[in-house]
Amino acid sequence: MTEKVKIVTLGCEKNLVDSEIMSGLIDARGYRLVEQPEDATVIIVNTCGFIDAAKEESVNTILDLAELKETAKLKALIVSGCLTQRYKQALMEEMPEIDGIVGTGDFYNINQIVDEALKGKKPIQVGNPVFNYEESLPRKLSTARHTTYVKIAEGCDNNCTFCSIPMMRGKFRSRSMESILAEVQQLAEQGVKEVSLIAQDSTNYGTDLYGEYKLAELMNRVSEVPGIEWVRLHYAYPGFFTDELIETIASNPKICKYVDMPLQHSEDTVLKRMRRPGRNRDIRELIAKIRDRIPGVSLRTSLIVGFPGETEEEFDALCDFVREIKFDRLGVFTYSKEEDTPASRLPGQIDEEVKEWRANTLMEIQREVANENSGKYVGKVLDVLVERYDGRSDVFVGRSQYDAPEIDGEVYVTNYSSGIGEITKVRITHAYEYDLSGEAVS
């Protein structure tokens, strides 16, 4: 009997890419991929272990799916991803429901793990996370055909005091430019129009392989692949944001005028405890330079509140910073005390209630900023990538270049008659907190 396999992906887009490669390997093996866990004889849970909430979600998902051994057809439950890389022994000892474990650097062996798990061997493959996938590995897309993610590097060398990624993903290592371009070409041949470049630290791309920053060159070359219309940058570490990169984003019409640059905080004292690059003045100067040289750029960042020792004065200053800078998109996280990280040993750990209050307060400020920012698009004509049809509202839904898939705003389009996955021009007539609406124009 052909085994039926379901892959459940938790966490970030980098995990999604890993799952798509496992899907490709499983499909090539002759196993059948299924949509519903209830139909599966094998389930693979690709976990996230970045913060406590993600670890809790991973454990609960594993336990929930394990019940399908009693109520459905499930024969083997395999766990992969960051949680296994960090807690392989504890998972196998404390969760007998698990039939196999594979780490972040070993998932290319997923078929062997599946075969052994089905034989009752309880395999564990968790080595050092030094693996970089190449375009020769099969990849089965789970996103819409017109947009996808491409991982350009793995791991991280920055060693921020709050972060456990180096423990789970290893040291920074770039993929070769030739490998990335070959993969993008394959994706374009499948109909992909938008490529989002991702890594733990995108702006450091190339320094290990080529001895210099190569992200600008890579983005230009990706944009030259036939069929690719938009190239989008994620996870741009501010310490390595070069003038060449700014000029590339500004001058290349296929590169989205969109910068995702996690800053984590604004205040020098907190940034120093976080071991983040630069200080408040450096951040302000970089943002001003980006906005000056890339007119109309959409700037996204993420911030952490409740970091150990964060005073009320430091938090108030962060709020003022958000009001002043007026980020187009902003995500707020409460500090998560991760074991074996330097920040977990810092004095001045803050109560969860205070963290939550600060996160909510900051998001309320950002909502006001978002309302103000959205209005600037009214009356303008934007290129919009149409992604789906909403039958209840009788409108098509898409995104402009200023919004990333799934995490940012959308554009509701009327008077549209072309297909899904096409880029069309839309005159914006209304603005909401994060979303826009308008009519397609010829």
C-alpha cells in the first residue's frame, strides 16, 4: 500500500521552504501527499522552537495529531525542525507518541526517516545544522503559484543576546549565487512572478562565500530571470545595509520598494543589552537615507518590548520613536526568556502582564500611524498582484509591491476581468487601517 503523508508546517517562511523540499522528496519517493491529517498514514510536524509560544504550539500540535493513531489511519508521527534540533533527547523521552525525529540539517534524509519509523525503529537524525539545500533537491510548492520564498542563506553569526537561532540553525552560510538563480529559474518556469528572498540575516549574504556583500548583485540577477516581475527583500539586518543595496532597490523597477528590517528597539541602553548593531542615531540616519533615496518605500520592522531591564522611560522613548518614524508596517513581540541565551541570565526580568500591556500600547500607537499612512495612496494608481476572488464580497483581492504575502495589507479590486496571479493597475479609491480598495484600470 502506498503511504499517505501529511506535512504540517509551523513557524516562519524558512520552515515553509524546508517543508516544501521534504514534500518534493516524499513525492519523488512515490508516497502520496494528502491535505487532511485524517487521511494520512504518516504525519510530519515541522516545528518552530524560537520562543515559548512557538514551542508550546509545536508540542500541542504533536499531541493533538498523535490522537489520530487511535481515531484515524496514522501509523507514524515524525517531528522535524527547530524544536527537534534543540530538544531531541527530551522529546523522545517525554513524548512516546513520536516515532521519529529529524533535525534542521538532516531533513534531506526524510524518506529514510519515514521508512524506519514505519518499521518501528524510532529513528533520530539530528546532527550539526550545517546543511544548505541546493536547487537540485526537488521542491513542491505549497504557496500560490504566482508567489513564493527563496532561502538565500542559513544560520546566523550575530549572536543577539535574546536569540536561540544559532543553536538551532548554526552559523551563517550563504548559498551560492548560481544555486539560487537556478532555483529561481525553475520557479519562474512554474509560473512564479514574485520571489521573496529570505534568510536569518539577508544583508550579510555573500560575505562568507565571496568575501564581500553580494545581496545587491544577487537581487539584480534574480530580477533578470525571465518571468520574474517582483523581487522582495526580507530580514535585512540593519548593521549590513549598504549604500549599494539602497541604490539597487531604488533603481531596479522589478525590486519592490519594500524593506523588512527588524530593529528590535530604539534605545541605546536596550540595544546594547541586546547586542544589536548601531545605536539610535545610526538607526535614524539609515531610515532617513533609505526614505530619501527610495521615494515611497514601504518600511516594515519588528520590535521587542519587555526586554530585561527595560524601564518605563525606555519604553516611553520607544513609543515616541514609533510615533515619529511612522513605520508603514510594524510587528511587536513580548520578550521571551529563552534558556541558554545570555539575556535569560540578565537581571531585571519583567512580569508578563507588563510585557503584554506594553505590546498592546505600542500596537495602538501603530494603528493610528497605519491609518494615517494608508491615506497617502488614495487617488494613486498602483500595480497590484491579484491573488484570489472573494465571492461573498464579489471582489478580487491582491497586494501592491508595498505589502508582503500574508503579513501585510491587501487591496480589494473591482472592475477586474483578468486572471488570478496577474499584475494589474488599480486606482485606489478608499483606505482602511491596513487595507486599500480601488478599481482596476486599463
